[in-house]
Amino acid sequence: MRVLGTLRVHRFHYLMMLPGLVLAGMFVFYPIFAAMFYAMHDWSGFTAQKIFVGFGNFLALFQDPIFWNAFGRSIVFLLGTVPLQMAISLILAMVLNMQLLKLSTFFRTMIFLPVVTPVAVIGIVWTFLLSPFNGPVNGLLLDLGLVSQPIDFLGSTQSVMPSVIGVYVWKWLGITLIYWLAALQTVPDEVYDAARLDNCKGHRLAFYVVLPIIKPFALAILLISSVAALNVFPLIMSMTNGGPFFGSEVMEIFIYRTAFAADDGSIPQLGYAAAAGVLFGAVLLGLTALQALATRRTRMATAGSKA
């Protein structure tokens, strides 16, 4: 009776929540449970027959070198983008946070502009810029005498990942910059005034005064950036399609190719791809849980500092 009374009192609020719950059920919860169901079956996705194999798909994945190569590339991409992105954005944030710096708003807007640009557009434009055939980047390198012949940035297995990493960092640098700027806003003005009285400037101010204060935010920013770096399907798909010779095939590209776009003419394996998606989703879920804990700790630290 108490539950019915609560529903009756808050019926308007539940009614307002209903559209969101329906959409979440259709596009979030149902795909999760469907992926778990398909992961237990040997199914191409094009036939009515589904053969239950239990954990057979997962066992096959652990013995699949292509799966581990894709997983390893995702980790390499993560390790190549996140530290670089955080370091550059932190330096820029400290510079742009200076009140005496003119045109700081303009520079913030220019750095953030790639974030709001569609990923597909970014991928197509950078594919043209990095092209070995009359690409502006190669043209500039040749004019400066830095190279003797054009570099096939996206056509070589040695250079494709560094090239995509560079484009990714350039595109998403602005969002990490905003995170750091928000963290820097928590540093009281009195701290800067006291540092100036002690003649603490430059790198000493940054390392010994500012960084210890914003340290609680660093873990949250790190985990947010890590989760984002593992969701790179649109950029790689538009730039390299996982090539050349699987040189940029990360986990998301592996799942997509296995489920829908087998290039070798073999039958797509939706169940096998679903198993890979479940494993990759478990990794993302773990990072998201760590992100939630880090965000909670950051709020507690911020509340403690204000108190």
C-alpha cells in the first residue's frame, strides 16, 4: 500500500520519466541483453537458426590472435593519446588561465572548435591533408627539406597509428582543456597572491602550488579521457577503415568487421562479434566504474577544501 501511495503521489514525475525510460530500454538495455544472448550462440545474423554454444565464442576469442592484436592496438592507442592529450591540454590551460593574457577567449574557442566539428568531416579532411599525392602536409615537408620523398602516413603500418593518434589528440584536445580549466577555477585567488609575495613564479608556481591543488581532478580527467580514447570507431573508420593490413584495426573495428563487413568473403559471425563486444564492454564498464569513484573522490576533496 505504501508503494502504491508513493506512485500515486509522484505519478506526474514518473510520467515525465517514461519517455526517457522507453528510449533507454530500446537503445541501451535491450542491446546489452541482446548482445549477451547472441554471444552464447553461433549465428551469422542472416539465418533463422541459432546454435547455442555457451561460452564457446569466448573461448575461441581467447585463442584468436587477430582479436588480441586488435585489443593490443586499442591499448596502444589509449597509451598514445591520453598522456599526450592530458599534458598538452594542461599546459595550455595554465597559460590560458592567466588573467593578464590577452585574447585568451579567442584561443580557447579556436582550440575547442575541432571538438564540435563532425568526426566524419575531420577524418575526410585529414585524409586529404596527409595524402602522399599532393597532400599539403607532404608538400610542406618537401618544401622545408625535412623529407626527400612523400610519406604515406595512412598507407604504412609503421606510420598509420601515430598519424591517427595525432589527429585524435588534435580533435579532442579542447574538451580536455575545458576539464583542466574547470579544475584551475578551484584554485583560490589568495593562493596566487601568496605565491607572488613569496616570489614563486613560472614552473615553480605550477609544480609546487597549482598542481597539488588540482591533483584530485587529475584522476577523474584521466579516466574520462581513457574511456573516450577506447571509443574511436568513427575517426578510424573514416580515415583508414582499419587498414592498411589491419594496422589500425582497434577493437571497435574488429567487432564491426566480424559482424557485418567480412572483407575476405567469409560469412559474418554476429555471435562471435557479440562475444567480443561483451568483453570489450566489460573493460569499458570497469573504466566507467573507476571514473565514477574518481569523480566522487574529487567532489569530496573539493567539498573538503571549501570547508
